[in-house]
Amino acid sequence: MKFISPKTDFAFKKIFGSIHSQNILISFLNAIVYDNQNIIQSLTIINPYNPGFTNTIKETYFDVKAFLDNGSTVIIEMQVLNVEEFEKRVIYNLAKAYGNQLDSGQGYMMLQPFIALTIADFVLFEKTEKMITKFGLKEETELFNYQDELTLMFVELPKFKKELSALETLSDKWIYFLSSAPNLEVIPESLESVSEIEAALNIANKANLSNEELEELEQEEKSIRDKKGQISLARMEGREIGLEEGKEIGREQGIGILVKRQISRKFGEIAPELQNQIEQLSLEKLDILGDEIFDLATIVDLENWLANQKSR
């Protein structure tokens, strides 16, 4: 057997977000969000995965959304790349999803709790060895809850060090699945004993994917490799700019030079009017463009991005 990595948007949504994934997602959420307790009995997956439509998944910046039987809604994102201002994006998406519950004229009593669960394939919080962290709204010194309306949870996969033989809890087994599925050649007995994980592995079995799905998966994996390479190169060039000929240059000038290099490498020579628009961007917007340039596929996307900045 050969299993695909659950870390890609395509695979994660297919495994946890399809119309047949309810039991898989219930087991996963009870393990991760509810600390291995059997709290959730049923849920409804919102906008479930459909083959052929996954190329637009990341426009929403979460991979799976579900309404739980306790009244909460959970949004789950699998994030492979540690991009700039990622933590702010997580907060923004949670706040936006929470606020979007109300239509014009509806009262605040209609609001239901939201949970944002982020699975990161990188270390976010170096100050703690905890792999699963949970944040809410609490009083600063006495730490009592304001309300349990908004919850941020993170799983940092690189902090998971257990081998297959050391897995104990349901959360151990699910995190091992996320981290190590591509390294398996058979379904191990300890994972097979959990029917939902066995089902997830069967979905992740390459032999069960169509040619179209395999092609889409390959394209996404290639895109991730390319973006990792671009980010690594950009960081290296950023260091070089700071050291170039021993000059002391300002942060804004350095970021401007770096962004122009990235744009030139991706799109070639651009029109003078676009060049002028980029030079007029603030430091904050240059920072944002330096991050989002990897998601702009064409020069038209760049033109639209710059036009949107003017309207803000």
C-alpha cells in the first residue's frame, strides 16, 4: 500500500471533509479538540469535498468546516508553510466566520460558538513544548473566562516524537496518522483498531484515487515544493540585501528591493505603471505583497491585487 500525505489541502479535505467523512471527523475532533472524550456524537460538514472543485479550496483559508451537535462550529486548516503574519490570518478568519453568522437585523442571541483548529507542519510556539495548545478570552490575572464563544487551537506536528509502538491515546494515533501516513506500507494493527483511522487510511490509499485526483494531488505537492523553494530563496536574498556591500539600508528599502526581485523572477519585466504602483506601497503593504506574491498566478492577478490596495 502507498498512502498520500494528509498534509495537503486536497488530501485533508478528501479525508475529513467529504460526505462520507462524518464518523472520521467526529473521532478526530473528539480526540484533538475534546481531549479524547466522547463529546461529539454527530455533526454536519458544510460545503463537503467534491472531486474537481478542490482547486479553489484555499481561497477560503480553511479546509474543513462543520457544525457540531453541541451548537459550536469548527473550522479546520491544515497549514504546511509558515508564511508571514500567519497568526493574524488565523484570528481574522475566526473573527470573520463568527461575525458572518448574522444576517442584517438578526439579534446577537443567534450567535453560536466558533472553534478554529489549525494543524501546523511547523513550530509556532517555541516557548512551550506542548503540542496541542488552546486559547480563549480570559481575564488577565484571575484567568476566568469572558465567554466560551471563540476558541483558537493549534496542533504543531513537528513536536510529535512518538513512534508507532508508543502510541497510547486516540489523539496520539490521529496525530501519528497526520504525520506519518506516507511512510506506511500497510495499516498497522494499532491504527486498524480504530475504525475511523482505518477508514481514513483507506481513503488515503493511492490505489483508491482516480487519475484526475492523483494529477490534482501531484500539482498541489509540486506547488508546495515550489513555494518552499521560493520562500527559502527570498529569505536568503533578504539576508544578502542587508549585507550588500556593507551598506546600511532601511527596512522599507530592503523589503522593496526584495519584492521587486520576486516579481521580476515570477513575471519577468513589468510595465512602468505597475512598477510605480509597487514603489508607492507602504511598508505594511510591501510586507503583505511579499507574502502573497507566491499565490498570484498571472500578471493580471498582480494588477488586480494592486487595484484592490487603491480602494482600501
